[in-house]
Amino acid sequence: MANRDQPIVPPPGKPFRLAEFDPENTSGTSKEAALALIPSLRLGINELQDLLYADRRYALLIVLQGIDTAGKDGTIKSVFQEVGPLGSSVANFGVPSAEEAAHDFLWRYHARAPEKGKVVIFNRSYYESVLVERVDSLVSKDVWKARYDTINEFERYLVAQQTVIAKFFLHISKGEQRERLQERVDNPKKRWKFREGDLQERAHWDAYQEAFEDMVGRCNTAAAPWHVVPADHKWYRDVVIAKAIIALLESLDLHYPKPVAGVEGTVVE
Ligand code: AMP
Ligand code: MG
């Protein structure tokens, strides 16, 4: 039985068991309360992003992972609704191009990492190198197994360079994925998102769950912890992610740069 009081950030350095996390968990939050709260959380993120931009000491990298239909796109649209394009962007990662595939596996991700003052949201990320590439046997076991340590080193390096990393694993149930895939088939406005390959990947559900467990278990470090987000309820997912981002940005003690001396009291004619 899943423990409803599981912390969103599992204890670092320990094997991670997905069965202990209930994707339907809402920690007693009602849908009404969540929907009433979300607008102010969005505004809070916008305000802190503005401060991050002005402060220029830190970059913020947000990593979104989750199986097809887990809600990566939906999270970006909802949680970042109030964040304007000044100082923020989304990097979507699909099947690597020939040029990308010819480079080391982190190359295309490092190239998109945020500069100081900026927020970049990775919609899928280098973690696909231990997810789809593992599950679909695109690389050998030796290759993907060695990547966990490489990823930890890469993240430690970015953190040492003032990049704050916020990683969210969107955890949905198999039943919820069935409903969302069916909705993509049935709803003409969502049909463009449906690909036959989605059903093939769904057939590998158990292999993906195992890959997600290893991803969180092996790469849940103090420098860059994983947040495991119960994502069957979109409104709860948004609250969890928005609150985590606000807490992280607030912990940075950001401030606006000092104005030039003597500017206070200046009267503009
Ligand atoms: P979407 O997120 O729906 O736009 O789909 C992106 C697709 O790219 C998914 O099917 C991913 O499995 C695939 N993809 C992302 N990264 C990789 C990778 N490193 N190797 C192979 N396929 C990938
Ligand atoms: Mg997709």
C-alpha cells in the first residue's frame, strides 16, 4: 500500500521504490482549494523569476520527466502561465538528430542549459539517455549503466557554476495513462499528439517503471534532488511543482541590484 505521507523528495542515496508513491495522492488537498490557490502561485513564480533575472547570480534549470501523457506539456502551460518570455524559455528534446547523436550524450543538453539570470525548462532531458534509450535498447546495458554517474557529475558541475536544478518526475498510474491516451484519440484537438509509437511504449510500462526507479534512486543527490510528483490529478501536480519552485527560489535570497548612487529622489522632468 502506498504511503500517502511520502515526502515529495525521497531520501537521497537510497534505492527508490515507486510502489511506495501513490500517483493519486493529494495529501488531503481538495480540487477547489487547489484551483483557488494556483493563480497566486503562478504570480509568485513570475515575481521570483523577475528577481532572478535582475539578480543575475543564479541560473535555474527545471527538468521535467514522466512517461507519455504524464503532463509535461500541461505543467509548462499551467505553472508558467504568468512567466513571460523575458528571461525564460523551454527546451524540448525529441529523437536526437544525426549531429546530436554523433556527439557525447550530454552535448545537446549542455548547449541549452540556462545562463545566469535565466530559467530554462527541459521538456524531457538527458535522463532520456537512461529511459527511452534503455527501455528500447538503443544503447547497450554497459553504456546506460555508466550514465548515472556521468549525470551526477554533470549536475554537480552545473550546480557549482551557480545553476540551480529542480527535477520533477511526474508519476501517473497505468489507468490514468490509458484514459489520457484514449482522450488523445477521441478529442480532435488532441489527436495530433497521438502517435502509434505511444502504444508500443505503453506496452513497455513495467520496464519504464523500473527505469524511473533507477533514475530517481541513482540520481537523487543533495546537489540536485528529484521531486516525485503525484500527477494523476493535474491540479495537485501543479500545486506541488509550483510550491517547490517558489520554495527553491525563495531559498536563494535573491535581491534587486542596488540602484546607482543618488538616484533616489530624482525628479524626472
Ligand atoms: P514528445 O515529448 O511527445 O515531443 O516526444 C519526443 C520523443 O522523443 C519521445 O518519443 C521520446 O522517447 C523521444 N526521445 C527523446 N529523447 C530521446 C533520446 N535521447 N533517444 C531517443 N528518443 C528520444
Ligand atoms: Mg509526448
